[in-house]
Amino acid sequence: MNDEQPQNEYTAIRIHNAGKFLKVSKFKQELKNNDVDFYRLETTNAFISLVFDAPEKLAFAQEWLQKQKNYQDKPFKLSTIENYQVQQSTYKPNNTVPSSEESLSESSEPVQTTPKTLFEITQPLLNNPNELLLKQKSVRNALHHQLTRTLKGQTIQSQNNIKKTHQLPKIVPKYFANEQVRKNSFHLHEITSGKVTSGYRTKGEFMIQKDTDGVKIGSFYRIKDQFHVFSAEEMQENKLFPVQTLKLLQIAQNYFNQNKQEVKGLLVVKTSGDVENDEFKVKQMLVKLDLENTTVNQQEFQIYVKAEFKNIFETELVFDTDKNQFITQQLFGLSFRIYSESFFQQNIEVFQLICKQIKEYSSNPKCIYDICCGTGVIGQIMARLTDCKKIIGVDIVPEAIQSAQEQFKLNNFTDTEATYICGPVEKHLDIFNDCSSDDFVILDPPRSGLHPKVLKALRQSNAQQLVYVSCNPKSLAADLYGLTAIDCEYVKSQPVFQSIPFCIKETKLFNMFVGCEHVETVVVLQRCKDAEGTI
Ligand SMILES: C[S@@+](CC[C@H](N)C(=O)[O-])C[C@H]1O[C@@H](n2cnc3c(N)ncnc32)[C@H](O)[C@@H]1O
């Protein structure tokens, strides 16, 4: 593989639909065994991209791919991008643009996008006119694929560190066995988008490295421990981060360029925005610098950037020199403190649309369960919007719980009681013991989804309605199976669920991550009438 950024013409290939048919690790191994190096390998839900610096390398990859089983009948599709230029944007694509959802079906031609820089390869849907259609398709496929496998008795596994392999269900869930119901549940005909399409990302993580070759600031896309190096132009081209984030990277780069010491670390930049106005404005930033093996004086760096920022942007810049630093985000008349360690939603505008949608599903709840609550934002917003008098929130991150508690006090909830618990929800299952049919349970887990014990506790509780907010359709499908299956052996170590299952009432998509392949899915689940899964 090339260590340096290439300067000449290259050929990039995209393998569409690869996820289903191609084992990426095997492909990489094959390339490696044959000394075929490539500049970049990017895997997304929609496709895999590679850049080769010689035609014979591309030819080898193509030939190997052609030979793969299934290639001829249900293939992954291949598209090549000739004369791909890394530095200048001279590539004029021969685009194949599907005009409707239909044309994105399995048998359709591949969708080509227009990569102008390597950075665009890492953000494959940036400026793609078919972004929304592709996202719908990818979520639907992920959900269908996982659930269909389950129905066939095959094991399904979610992408996580908790192993969730479903065993053959004893009784096929009646609910999913009904083709019509299945279709309706996942008839994801639209994605709700916001107006803001650039500069929306409230958090960026960037590697910083200074060695004998100079300063590199890059993204997390790593190949064999190398990470992509931004040029100044490429940084400008990155449409996802607010301009202040990019300026901060430049300031950091200049600073470390002038500084003699070697540096290796991670720069985390968080911003809060005000999107009630039409224009997305970055109000505050929080910067955390984790430096490894370095002699650089952290304090010096912080003071420097702070001063620069005050002058240039008049932005209040807060440093995480101690654990008590935070930035503040206003939402629905409430404010939330974001500490460096706590999660906060990446796209504030779309998050507000999600909250409004969740509100539609609730009807005067007695208690709101905010599971994986982070800074308590969803639970507190829902409590305010529904005038609910009780909140129970759980999150594993102490700073997030600290923030939730502080905010609850500062947000002037009168006559409302809140209990925030710090720890993994799977270790606090007793909170579901008192759950009643009037309560509203909101689940917003990390990408890995919920622990099987949580699903089991929910099924055995009296909860009637759940809202599941997910950023990963794979773990969502696995968890939906656990919540809706009539009777299944979840994992060998878990007892068989013998409780009334939930059924899926509605599934909605939100374009939370514009330009990237990720999408936020909100699913409403309703308790079935009986253990047989009658809806
Ligand atoms: C997608 S975020 C949602 C946070 C919050 N609901 C919000 O809207 O900002 C997922 C949250 O789950 C928390 N988390 C991860 N694993 C957890 C676990 N086992 N138990 C409880 N919380 C967990 C993370 O700390 C993170 O705050």
C-alpha cells in the first residue's frame, strides 16, 4: 500500500451490493497475497471502494471478483472510475442515476457517484441525488435480511461486542410470518430530512500526528495504521463539519508545525448549534485533546487556541482541562450541558424533528423511561412536551448522568420527579418492575443495540408501548426480533421468553447523517393482545 498521498491518476472501483456477497477480509487477503496494493479501501452499507495506482492491480481485483461464486447470477455490481485524480477534481463521471425507488432494486444498474477527492470516497453519499432512496433501501434490506434469516431458522448476529445469536425459533413468530404485515411494518416510503445539509455535525474526532514527515491531521479511516491526511483544500471540502471545526484543525496544524516536539493524539471537537433560526450557527465549542507520548505542553496549546478563537470567531471556546467543562445546547426551551465524555446528538435540527415525532406517539404518560438517556435530553424534552411528572433515566457514562441531573434541576421542572441511574441498564433491570401500562418507554441504545437481558425484562414488564431510536439497522433488527418473537431461545444462556410479545406499529426514517450512509430509525412497538402475538 502507498504510504504517501498519490499525486497522479488513479483508478477507483466501487463494488456495489458487496456486503451481501463478498467477504471483504477474504478479498483483502487475496490482494495482499498477490502483492496488489491499493491506496484506500472504504466499506459502507452501499458499497466498497478501492483506489489502485496501476491498471494491472485493478485488473487483478476485477478478475478475482468475477470468479467469485454468485457473481454471474446475483452479483455484486462493479463500476470503475477511470482516471481518478486524487488532487484535482477532473473526473467527469458517466453517471447512472436511478429516477425512482424502483430503479434501485437488486436488478438495477449500479449507482455511480462522483468522487472528486479521497475524502468524498469516505463520505459516499455527499451530494448524491439518490441519497434518500439509497438509505431507505439499505435500512429496509438490513431489516428484511435479518428477519428473513430468522424466519428461515438461520442465525442472525448483530454487529456488536455482545454476541446475540438467535436460535431457531420454536414457533415462527406469527407476526413476521404474515408477509403482508411484514411488508407494512417495513414499508419505509419516506425519510424525514432537515433543511441543513452541511456543517451540521456537532462532533468531530481527528487524529493528530507529528513526526519527521510533518504534521498530519486526519480522520479515522485507517488502513494498516495509516490514516488519510487532509490537505487544506480537502478540509474546506469537507461539508459535514461547521466551519469553526475546520478552522480549529488548521490552527492546530499550524501550531504543531511550529512546535518542535513529536505529537500523537486525538482532537475531539464538539459544537452546539442553534437551528431554531434558519441559519445554522455554531455557538460554542468544546475541545478535548488527548495526547499520547508527547512532551508538548497541553496547557500552552489550549491557551493558544483559545486566544486565536476568541479573536477570530468571537466564539466561546471551552477546554476540557478539568472534568467540569461543558458546552450548552438549547432545545425546546430547555438547556442541556454537554461534557466531553457524554454523547450528544450529531444533527440538532433532525434530532428536534425526531423529538416531535416521538411526542406524537405518547399519550399523557405517567412515567417516561429514558433508557440510554445520555444527558437526559429525550426524557426531559418529552416530559416537558407531555407534562409528564416522572422520569427514570439510565446511562452508563457518569458525565452524562451528572449532566442529566444538573439539567433536570436547572430546567425548572416543578412537581416532577426524576431518578437518574448511572450504570449499564442490563444491571438495573429492576427499574422495569414498576413499569405500568400508562408509562412510555424510550430506548436509544448505542450502535450495538440492547443487551438481551434488557429485551427480556421489557417483555416481562407491564410496558405497553415502546419507542426504539436506532442508528444501526442491524442491531435494531436483532433487537426487534427479541421483542417481537412469539417464543424464542434468545441465546443459549438465556431462558426461553414466554411472555406476550410486542408488534411493530410504525417505522420511520430520519436523515440524521446527511452525506453519510448512516440513518436514524424510529420504531414504535405496541404490546400484542396475547402470547400468540395477536395484534
Ligand atoms: C445513541 S446514545 C443516546 C443518548 C441520549 N438518548 C441522547 O439522545 O442524547 C446512546 C447512549 O447509550 C449509553 N450506553 C451505552 N451502553 C449502555 C448501557 N449498557 N447501559 C446504559 N447506557 C448505555 C451511551 O453512554 C450513550 O449515552
